[in-house]
Amino acid sequence: MLKILKYSFYDLVRSRWSYVYLLFYLLLGIVLLFLNNDLSKAVITLMNVIIVLVPLIGTIFGVMYYYSSKEFTELLLAQPIRRSSIFLGQYLGVALSLSMSLIIGLGLPFIFYGLLRSDAIWDFSLLLVTGIFLTLIFTALAFNIALYHENKIKGFSYAILLWLFMAVIYDGLFLMSLIIFEAYPLDTFSLGATMLNPIDLSRILILLKLDISALLGYTGAVFQKFFGTAWGLVLSFSALAIWFLLPTYNIYRKSKRKDF
Amino acid sequence: MIAIKDLHKRFGKNQVLKGIDLDIGKGGIFAVLGPNGSGKTTLIKCILGMVIPNSGDILVDNSAVRNNWKYRRQIDYLPQIANFPGNLTVAELIRMIKNLRGQQGNDAPLVEAFHLEPFLDKRLGNLSGGTKQKVNLVLAFMFNSPLIILDEPTAGLDPVAMLYLKELIHKEREKGKTILITSHIMGFVEEVAEEIVFLLEGRVYFKGNIAALMEKTQQNDFQHAIATLLKENNA
């Protein structure tokens, strides 16, 4: 598996899109620091961008890589290699190269700005860790979608829909249900609903750490009340880990049975 | 070398293989023929473990194919469409496949014979179809496996490369290897194949050498014999 991972990683690191992605983060980091003129504020703004954008890029890159390397995958399948190592290797290759663009692209401007000497370093690291989690989760989901759909267009549409649902529609439905069922106690419901969406989960995770109650919103407040900051962090991290492990396991399971 | 027993495969409602029984002995050049959609590629992919059959058994060199991957060390495979990661160079791809298989490959004479030296440092994305097919052939022939499976090996090749390919196939045959070929170019099959396996609608319709085929169909050239096989079925 490590061999496949290495080759996928190299293949991607040398592709033009990785550089575009890296450059985008570099620019974003620089512009945010320039406009906010303050590290902590830049971290908050960055959070809002990362939480929406990272899943989008992860999903699109995931499906794109799967479909574009399909014939090559067939060549690999005929080699004496375990099936699961091929797909897990490719998946981790994509996720790692994306994570690297994220870390380098955002890390460089912040370090030059004096991140290492400021208090914001832990907030910033948490932001990066969440970004990596989101990359892992959404690339895995994208690979799942691609494994189930031979048709490229269908796969792409489902992937985009998934992102749209998680990033935009989910919140809307959530808010609507809060308004409709106003008269009932909704604490457990809203906690559960948050756990079911990795994007919401990441947002709360970061806001808990930043301790900005004004931005926490309803679920965040419930979260904090229920678990306190420390437990809330542990719990949301475990939920993210589950979000990463389940789709990854399904890649392993599905790839064993699929016809090529 | 390969033993197939009562192999069935269905894709959705489409029953592609309807009970294939086939024994392919050690040594020899076997051509798998049949009209489009007769199940040639599916059969080959079943042997390679890329398609998982609904029922039936396949043994390659006495080891079962199902849930196994080690047996593929015995097989060199040339896929039908050569499409490689565009960002790798030819030399890197060759090194990579050797590394992945963990075997020493003998690629230098093949690269020379197909005149690929000028392309070694080029990215695979920038190569023409024919050149890609040559790279594909180098990958398939550089290991010394006892079973070679070629799916449409002639696609996109120029006449010089074609001549060399035939020479190569005969050379490997002389080493006592088993070679499985699918092709739609009957001239090529007639020249190369020792034995014909004719598939029709998911079953083995005919297996035997070219002389036996001509006798069965009462034709005196190969192309007409194949055409007769097809017509007989339609009638």
C-alpha cells in the first residue's frame, strides 16, 4: 500500500492543480493577514473559508483522481498487489497531497507574520488539524461515491450534491426544524444532528477552542453547556475520527467486491 | 496452466458468461475469438481477478483465483486501452511497475527494439496512442512470467512494431510459455495462433486448431471459416 501511496502522491504533487491549490492558500493567507492585521482575527476568518472550501476541494479532487486514473488502476489490478492496497493507497495519496498544500499554503504566511511567537499558534494548529480531518473525510466520501458509480457524470453530480448538502442545505434544514419544533426540547436532537455533519462538527470544534460564544450558535451553545470545553473537544474529535474511519473502511470493503 | 469450470458472470440483467468450461494447457499460443459482446474481455478479466464471477472456479497453475492475489506473479497482462498517469515519464513508469511487482524486469532490449529511447524522459500524457501502446507492450513483456495475456495487442501499432511483436510472441512461445491473445484482426490471429477458442454468447462454441476449424466449417481459408461460424449461429 505504501508504494501505491508514494506513487499517487508524487503524481499529484507534480500536477498543475496542486500548485494552483497551494498558491490559492498562500494568497488567502497573505490577504487575510493584510486585511485583519491581527493573527487571531485572521484565524477566525480563515476558519469560515476552510470549513466550506476544504470539503469542496477534497470531494472534487477525490472523484477527479479516481476517474482519471481508472485505466491505470486496471493496470495495477492485474499486478500481484492486494486490491485494497491499491484503493487505500490512492485515497491516502490524494488526501495527503491536498493536506500538504493546505499546511504549506497557510503555514508559510502565518509563520512569516510571526505565528510562532504569538498565542494564536494553538488555535492555528487546531485549524490545520481540522482542515486535514475534513480533507481525509471528504476525499474518502468522494472515493466511495466514485466506487459505486461507473458513470463519471453521475459520480461528479453526486459528489457535488454531497458537498452542497453538507455545507449549505444541512444547516438550512437544521434551522428550519429548530423553528418548526420550537415547542419541544431539542438539545439531544441538535447534538445528534451536529454529529452527523462533519462540517458542523469542525466549526464547533474550532469555536469551542477559540471560546467565542457569540459565534457558537445554538448547537455550539448546547455543546458547551453539555460537555464543557474539554469534553466537547474530545467528543467532537472522536466523532471526526469516526467520520474518517467509516468511509475508509467502506473503501476497503467495496474495493474487494467490485468488478473492473 | 488455466482450468475454468462452469464459469458464470452476470452484469445486472446481462448474463455475459453462461457456463464456460475451458482447459488451457502449458505452452502454446491461444487466440480467444468471438463477436463483440461474446464475453472475451470478461473471461480474461475473470482470469486476472478483476471481475469476480457469480459462480464457477478458475485455477491458474493449480491455485484458485478467488480472494487471491499472489498467483498474479505468474501473469503478464497487456490491457486493451493504455492510459497511464500523465505526470510520470516513461522511464519512471517502467521503474514503478518493476518496483510494484518486486521483480527484475528485462526492459532494455524491448525499449531498443520499439525505438522508445527518445521518449524515455517524456511525460506519458504527451505521447501518441501508438507510442503508448509500445510502452504498454514493454510493460507486458519485460517480466519472465509463464503466462502472458494480450488484449488487442495490435491496436495502433505501425507495421515495423507489428513485425517485432509477432517475433516477440514467437520467441516467448519457444521458451515454453502460454500466451492468450484476443484480437479482431484475423490476419494476425491466423499468423500467430496455434489454437482457437471461439466464444459465442457466453459459451465456448469451438476449441481446436485452425485446421480443425476449417474442417468443421468446410472452408478453405481462415477468415471465411470464422465468418461461417458466425453465420451458422445467426441462421
